[in-house]
Amino acid sequence: MSVDPVLTRRTLVRTGAAAAVAGVAGVAALETGVIPGRGRVHDVLGLTGPDGVVPDVPAGPVVSGSFDSLGRGTKVGYSIVYPDGYAASAALPVVLALHGRGGDHTSAINDLGIDRYLTSAVRSGTPPFAIATVDGGRDSYWHRRADGNDPGYMLDQEFLPLLADRGLRTGTYGVFGWSMGGYGALLWVALQYWQRRVRPAARAVAVGALSPALWHDYADVQAGAFDGAADFERNQVFGRPSGFRDVAVRIDCGRDDPFAAAAGDLRAELHAAGGQQPGLHTGGYWRRMLPDQLRFLGGNLLK
């Protein structure tokens, strides 16, 4: 059977065009999230950026301990990190570091290397400060829960006074967190003018959030993050700009992070610093962004 070469060429052209259109449509669907897995594809293609590398500098002193927390109803651990070259008794400004889901007060050092990043930041000219980490509950999302666990009470009524007793300057302080802790840091600042228990003499003046766990709608939240729709609304950070009055805010989130859209919305709402960079919801991305976050926090602590 003979084959018409013209028809064959036409068929190939049509097939190729259809494949090209399908390929473009597929890429578009992947990029817009219609087809899941964009982050995985971008990671394979090297489009999510390099992992941050912990600086090769000495860590400063770390003071660790624990206390019986009335707010959390249990014994909680804490660590205070000082930059290299400063004594553990130095009267420095302080940043509270709130860990992500499943973490504890050791996560900032063990998972992120924040002790050495702090030394590097100070050696690069950032005004010196200490970082204080504390156990907020592995899945508390840093707000009062129905079971009575209240990390906010613990932070304000127990941990900040403990830090002040150690000589740290807590009249104005910073708050930093990643993932669950990024949401917690933003929530703490959003509610600081609403909570009657907050002492007027102590207030957050700078907040930095990496990949904060944010949702617009309760139907989308991670299981266990809230005790119900009413709890979600009480602890919403969107629509509360008065809490961020006179507070320097930085929000960073990876482009392929599931929280990227919501983080971008809050950044726009608050006219915050930061941005959306290549990256996933990973320790590698958080380590890469730590220098910018620490520089921002240190530069705004005394303003």
C-alpha cells in the first residue's frame, strides 16, 4: 500500500503541534498547581535553589535549662544562644525563636545551626543579640489549646521574665520562627496589643518568619493545628494590622512551598520586607535564608 507523502507530513505536523500544545498546557497546569508535584519537578530540575550551608565559624556560649511552666502544664526546656566573643552573662537584646511542628528548644541549633549563623551575622556587622529558644509543644501551633496548653502565657509570663533575670534586655525584643513557629511568631505580634496580660514595658519590635504555616480558610488547615473553626478565627493573623503597628516585619517563603501564596498575601497586607525565593518547605531553604533574617532582626531590635 502506498503512502501519500503529503498526508504523512501533514499528520506529523498536526501530531507535533498537538503534542506541543499538550506539553505547554501540561507545564502551565503544573506551574499553576492544577497538577500537583510542581515542587518535586522543580527540585529535580534544580530550580528550588541551593541548600544553605552552616557557616564555618565557632558557636558562642549556649545556656540550657528547664522550668516548670504553669502556662503549659509541664516542664519545658530552653536554650539561650550568644554569639562567639560574648559571655553568657552579656546584657544583650534578645530574639525569641519559635520552633516548627515536631520540634523543641534544641531544633534551632541541631536542625538549622542557628548558633553559628548568629556568630557569622555579628561578625559581618549585625548588632549583637542573643537568641532564646523554648519548648512550645510539638504541635501546639503556639496558641492556647482546648487542653489548657498555653504557649503564649508561657512566653510572656514565664520565659521573658526568666530571660530578664539572666540580664538580657527584654524591654523590646524580636520574635523569629519557621513553619509552625513562623505562624506562631506572627500570631504573637498580631495579638500583642489585644492581650491584656502583655506587659506595656515589654513589646516585640521586630518579627521574622520563614515559611509561616498560614491559611485563609479553616477547611484547608493542617489536621490538629486548631481545635475547630472558632479557634482558627480567634488565632487568625490576617486582618489584624494594629498588632503590627511600629513592628518591623519580614516574611520569606519558598516559591514551591505550599504556604507561598498565603505568605505572599500577608506580606502584601503588612507591607512587610522579605519575598518569595526559589525553595521548598525544607531545612535547606531555611538555612539559606537565615543570614537575611538574622541581619533584619538584629538591625531592628533597638529601633
